[in-house]
Amino acid sequence: MQKAKARTLSGFMELLPQKQIIFNQMKDKIISVFKLNGLAPMDTPVLEYSDVLLAKAGGETEKQIYQFNKGSTDLCMRFDLTVPFAKYVSLYQNELTFPFRRYQVGKVFRGERAQKGRFREFYQCDIDIIDNEKLSLHSDAECIDILSQVYDALEQPILIKVNNRKIINGLLENFKLTEKTTEILILLDKKSKLDKELFLAEFNKITPMASEIIEILNSDTPQKLAEFNITNKTFLQGISEIQTIFKILQLLEVKNEIIFDLFTIRGLAYYTGTVFEAFLKNIPEQSSVSGGGRYDNLTESFSNKGFYGVGISIGLTRLFDLLDKNNLLEFSKTTTTTLALIPLTNIQELTNHCYGLSKQLKNNGINTEVLYFEKTFKNKLNYANKKKIPFIIVVGDDEIQNGSYSLKNMETGETVNTSLQGLIELLGGKA
């Protein structure tokens, strides 16, 4: 029989343990921040009925979805965590407590061309705060604060750009350009990728008032917008909302830098109010690494009842890849094992004692590995060294008889003789 060639699909991340440990630590830190802020965990299936996932899809998104039939059932793999969340809320709305505050961390799948920074399978870390009534602007500010807390936990400073889509929508209403909203938003979203002259030239193709609009959009504070004497109701509401959010953010004492930026668009039709994006300060030339905003009618594809919310999304796989490629991660740890127990010989009695000792240590929260394999003592020591296991204990007849163990620090070479209780305390167990 011909053997298959071992290979991994393009666009699917696969890590060796040394990097997987750091990836998992990042994921755990993000989840810890979510829990700290009282968000409820939830999950949804990777596979859904196609009519469920395609209910809000369209255009390029629909082309990227993995869709297939199993028998007569038409199935899709989830391409984000938002549409499954909308289905979830529609299904369980009578059992949920509103406002519903949730987090979800899971893999999503997109059948797009794999390229730098874009994956076909990747982890998303989402939070949402939704209500079936009016949702306080405090929720918008809290999401921005949680986003900042996440990057504090990851020890990666960020710049957060905040906008309100009502300001732009009201501005375009004021200039009677509502019918060109989509075209203008697409251009504004590309501004950072175009030089100043090309951006202005493209804007002038859409409207002769381009220069006047750009001058307004260059305002670096909500207060400066008042100088233009625009009386459009939507425009003024957007200014009022973002001023309120900045006041709340001051009270929350958000650590990372936050600026007002009217060129932050964050999607075309999805968001209806606050929008924000995070940029890594250590890699300033990169595009945003996380973002979110306020939306209306979450469940419009599944229910006549409206739900309104605000949320954030963090693409963990892309973030990890970006930090890795820019040498901003330290991969010093190659194992999750804290202590290796090494029988001095392959005599079964010594191995059995190691098993018993290991059980007691594990019961106290100490990650312990017994090197029971039938190799020489030297080979076992080499194994512990290669994996960079921080501590070892060699177990012989004396250890069995005396109940005293020599704990060796593999980095410093220091050895400490102690009892089982001493081991637990030294290695940070539950004691």
C-alpha cells in the first residue's frame, strides 16, 4: 500500500510544544480577563445547518464558507462566532438573563486564499453584551476597557482608536451624500493604505466636496467637530455618545492609549454606533489586531424580536503569528512538567514508589512526570535536560527507606533535601 505524504494544509497553524505552550498561555490569559469581568462562558457547534450560517452571509463571505452535504443534510463550518451567537440567543432567549454578558473562544474556518496574516482555521476570542432593550453606553466603554485589560495581561501595549458611525452617517446626510455612503466608507477604510494625494483624488471622484469633508474628518477631538456648525441630528447624537464614552473611560482608568479617530470604520453595514480598533504599539505599521463596536438587531435573521449589543473580537491565531514573526514572544519553556521523578534503576519497586509519590504531588497541583521507561539512568537524565524540566528527584533505596528526597534545580544545580511536605511547599503546591 502506498504511504501518504505527511503534510499540513496551507492556512492551518500547527505548532511544536514549545510554541503551543505560549499560545495556550495567551489563550488562558484572555479567558482569565473575560472571567474577571463577569462574562459567562458559552460555546456553539463547529458545524451548523447551512441555512442558519448563511442567513447573514453574502458576497465574499459566502464564497469563503466551507459547505458540504452529509447524506441529505446541508452543513457549514462556522466562519465566525457572531452568527452562531445570534442563533444561540434566538433559541435560548427565554432562559437567558438580560443584559446577557458572554465570552466565547473557539476555532472558526474560512476557505479563503491563505496569505500572510490570514488563516483558514483560526481561534477567535469574542465577548458581547446584549439586551432586548436600550443598552447603556457604559457597555461600550466596558468593552473598550476589557480589550485594554486583555493586552495588559498579554504584556503588549496597544493604541485603541475609537469612532462613532453616527458621526459619519450624519455628516454624509448633511452633505446629501447618503446614497454614496457605502462607496465613501470603503474609501475611508482604505485611507491608511493610500498616500495623501491618491486618497484625495479618489475622494474627489465621488464628490466635489471631498476636501471639506476630509477637513472635518481630520478632527482629533469630538469637541473640535462643534466648530463646523453642523446641525444634523444623527451627527450630534454621535458626538454626544462618544463624549459620554470617553468620560466613562476616564473613570475606568484604562491603561492603554485611546484616541478619537473618524477614519476608523470597522466594517460597512454591521456597526451602528461606537466602533473601535486596537493596534500593537510595538508593530505600528501593522493593521488592527482586534476590534469591535455597537450593533443593532443581532437576531434579525432568526427572530422578530430585536436585540442590541456591543462586542469585541480578538483573532488569537493571527495575533500569535504576528508577535512570533516580530520576535515579541519568548519561547524558553519547552514543557508543562515541573518535576521529573527518576528511578535510580529499572527495579520495579523503585518505579512503584515513584508512582505513589507522583500521585501525592499531583493531588497537590504539582505537574509531575515519572520517567519509567526502560532506558539507562543517563538516558533519562538527558531526556529531562532536553525537555528543560526545571526540577528532578532521583529515587533509590534510601529515599524509600527514609522518606527524604533530594530536589535538584536543573538550572542552578542546587540540591535541597526535604520531606514530601517540604516538596509540596518548595514547588508551590496546595500545601
